[in-house]
Amino acid sequence: MGSYQEHALDGASAVDLVVALYDGIIRFLYAAVEAVDREDVTGRRASVKRALDIIIHLQARLRMDVGGRPAQALSEFYASIFAQILQASQSASKAKFEHAIDCVRNVRDAWREVAKDATVNPSPIQVERGLSNGDYDTVSTGSNWNA
């Protein structure tokens, strides 16, 4: 891992980290789609595992005692998207992966809106465009962080 990657999240706020995790899910789901195209079962499974690991991490960090109904809604979303990704992987279905990507992107976009609120996130994110895969964006904060 390069020096940049080792320090990529230095200075990122909690909200920025959540956005980065959602970006990671999306990135790994796109990798799974590419693996389906190549008929690469091992690559598909590895990408799915990494996406699911992030979802498990997000689910485990929910604080139901503090978050109330929004935390419950996120818990239900994580359970649903986990099942969708498993189904997509079992059937090696690009369409199912793409549906899961759309669902994750919608929730990620909501987190991005939260990240723009300076009262919640002291260092609002900045969206960078121009990726080779224009279907998702990198995110950077006032720090040296990109996802």
C-alpha cells in the first residue's frame, strides 16, 4: 500500500468516512459486474465479499439507542442490500448488481447531502469528476483524503 493510501483518511470526519465506505461498496460492486463480464467466479466472489464486509461493518456500528428510527431504517437497508448482493452473486446477474449499486448510490447521495451541512460535518466534502468509470465519484475533504 502506498504512502498516499496509508494516510488517505487522515482528518476525515465521521460523515466523510461513511461516504467513503459507501463509495467502497459501489466500487466493489462494479468490480463484481466486471468479473461477471469476464466470467471470473473467483474475482466476483472476492469483490462481493469486500462489499459485504463493508455492509457488515456499517451494520455493526449502528447505535439503535441513539439513532432511533433512522438507525432502524439503515439497519433494514443494510439487511436488504446484503440479501440483494448475495442474490446477484449467486445468479451472476449484472442487472441485480446494477440494481444494488443504484440502491447504495441513493443512500450514499443522502449521506453526501448530510456531509455538505457544516453544522454536521465541519469539513464539507468536495466532489471530483472525471473518473474513467463515470458511474461514481471520488470524494475529498479539506484534508488529503480521497475515496
